[in-house]
Amino acid sequence: MPVLKADQLRTLGASIFTGLGAPEDDAKLVTDLLVDANLTGFDSHGMIRLPIYARGVKMGAVKPGAEVRIVSETPSTAVIDGGWNFGQVVAKYAMNVCIEKARNCVVGLVTARNSQHAGRMNTYAEMAMAQDMIGIASVNSASYVAPFGGKSKQLGTNPLCFAIPSGEESPMILDMATSVWARGKVMVHMARGEKLPEGIFMDPEGNPTTDPDWYTKGGVLRNLGGEIAGYKGFGLSLLVEMLTGALTEGGVSNSEEYRSRPFYGGNGIFMMAIDVGQITDLDAFKKRVDGLLRTVKDSPTAPGYDEILIPGEPERRMKEKRIREGIFIEDKTWDPIVALAKELGIKIPV
């Protein structure tokens, strides 16, 4: 299992995507976001995706350099067609439009369709947060999740992300799948030959399993909340489908419209930006957020816990650690990346 520095992976990934025909800026953007996912501990959305994206480019499902355009708009909303470009390119464009709409109208709402996998949602929600706005981002995805009480693939992992600006305290950035795990985490366990924890996965008959190899044999993920409270995750997942599949016209995950497309069907994207300073005094808002976060963090811990972590804190700590120590890439992820680099005549970092 090689250990590489972030800059080594960025250079390698950008070179591979450029070699596959992506414009330099887009290749750098996609790679930067993959590496950032690894840095923050989300290996499920990191370099493990590079060979998958490359396969999509080669089969013509991912279209590097395709035009991303506004199909229709109002002062506060926009509908975007991504042209099947890399999802990171489409989503960044969409959130920039969303932020501009919010500046003009307090709230900006943007949907996008015909987009490939956009990676982690935190990137886009944080773009709004950096402008003192509340950022909201969500996508649907290929169906690998059973409905609560069911056993067949009906829903995507369907993440939701909220990024809230704060003052002195570190901001809250909640980026969560509405399934109990992201699909990519099962892929990572499969690549590492590790068993899954209990309560994550089922075989095609709905029986619990810890064997990640069922991923390639019809296994299904559970909803957030598992056997006890999975109806809550199920409800959130349906909500995401309606916002990102039905509202965007991109198609819901279990529809023939969606499943007939090559390469997983892509992401329907829903985004909002809320300009806090046009609703309430910005500094006062940040102080209230700080007070909430500080009081929660300083509250008594339960037995077995040393501290209370606000969403976003574990990722920041992991990023500091991996910047120092490097990023571990499992052999089953690294080998196809090396093969791609050799195919394209790109130097492989030692």
C-alpha cells in the first residue's frame, strides 16, 4: 500500500485527466477535489474514483470540456445542463450561479442535470459559506440502497450537505449520505479486503452480511438509521430523489430513464444559497452560531467519550494528519492508476 503526498497525487491525477482530453483547469479541479476527499478521510470519494472516471471518459459517457449552460433562469433561480461533463465542473459552475442569485435575491436556487459524479458535496456548500451564506447541496445517484423494509435497489445514497458560517468557532459542515454508509466506503473495504461492520449491508435476499464482495453480486445498503430508525433515512432519501431527480428532470434513481443511461446515470443536482446578511445582522448571527456550538462542545460527555465533535471537525483533523503523514492508497486502487499513467506515458511518483 503506497503512501503519497497530496501534491504528488494532484500532479499525477491532473496529468491523467489531461491525457484523457480534459482541459487543464478542469483536470486540476477534479483531481484537487478527489485528493481533498482523501485528505479529509473520505477515501470513498478520493483517488479510488479516478479509474472509474477514466473508464467513463473512454466509453464516451463522461464528456470532458462539454459546455455547461443555463437552460432557463429567473432572478433567483436557474436550471443548468451539464452536457455530461465531469460532475465537479458542473457543480462548481452551478454553485457560482447560485451564489450570484442569492446576492441579488437573498436566496438562490439552482438545479442541474446531465452531470456526472460530482464527488463530495461539502466543496460546493462551503463555496456559499465562504461568502457568508448558508450553503445547501444535494445529489441523487445510482440506486444501491433498499427502502426501509425492502431488499431491492431503489434509491441512491443521496447525500445532503449544509455549511453554516460562524464567527470565532469552526463552522459546522454536515455532509452526510441518507444511507447508513456511502457506497464508496464499501468499495474501499472491498479494495482493502476488510469486512464491513454489522448493520451496513445486505445480500440480495435482504440478509445481513459483513462481506463487501456482495457489492459486485447484487448486495444493497441500508438506510441511515438501520433496522431501528431506518425509516428516517428512508424519508430523507425520498426527499433527495424528489429534489434532485424529479425537480431537475434528471430522473429518479430507480426509473428506467435513469437506469438506461450508461455509466451509473449521473447526478441530478439541487443547490441553495441563503445570504444571511440580507435576513439578519450577520455578526449577530455568527455570535449566536458560536454560542450554540461552544455550549454544545462544552457540555458533559457520556461514558466512553472524551469530547463532543461538531460536524466538520473530524475532517479538519484528518486533513492536518494526512498532510503531515501522507495518503495511503490501497494496492487495488493504485494498480489501475499506475496502469493508466503508463498507458498515457505519464511519470509515476515514487
